[in-house]
Amino acid sequence: MANPGRGNRHPIRASEADILRAVMDYLSARNFRVFRRNVMGIVPMAKGGAVHVGVKGQADLYGWFRYTGIHIEVEVKRPGGTLTPEQGAWLDNARADGAVAFMVDSVEECRLQLKKFGF
């Protein structure tokens, strides 16, 4: 049996789903009420046809600060991930309308972003 701690050329990286759950837990602990948004594009229906789910570019997480109601939008990526143009526009528009909106690839990045917004 190989020793996983030795000679491993490909360290295990957290999946985007793992990072998303950790960021949700962190935001909840910081008094944000947060929800997962699934933007799936076009979903085929069982009896034919299709339905578009969500708006292209919507952030993965949304919610509000429990004491003030300030809205938050968070796009979660794996380390090194980048925003699509639609995701960037979504976050830009949310910020322009007064929301806290940013992209993160870790809980630490989330902490830093919240600090920039005064939380």
C-alpha cells in the first residue's frame, strides 16, 4: 500500500463543491443567511421540450446580512478559476446596485473580500 503522504506528485485539491460548502459555512458563521443558486441552463423535460433554469452569469451564492438586510452575491471558483463575462457582469451589476458581490476561491479569500466591504 502506498503512503499517501510521500512522493505524491498530484496533491489532492479541494473541489469547487467543497469550497462552496466551506464558504457557505463561513458566511453563516458571520451572520449572513446564504443560499445555493443552481444555474443549469436548459433542462430537458420528461414529456418533451425544455426549460431554462436561472439567468446566465448568476452567482453561486446569494443572501443577506441578518442585521441589516444588505444583499450578498458570491461566485465560487476553484483556485485559479476565472469568471465568465456573464458572471463578471452579474457581480458588477450587483455592486452597482448596492450589493456586496465578489468572487472567491477559498474561505480566506472570502474573509478578505468581506473585510473590503466593511464586514
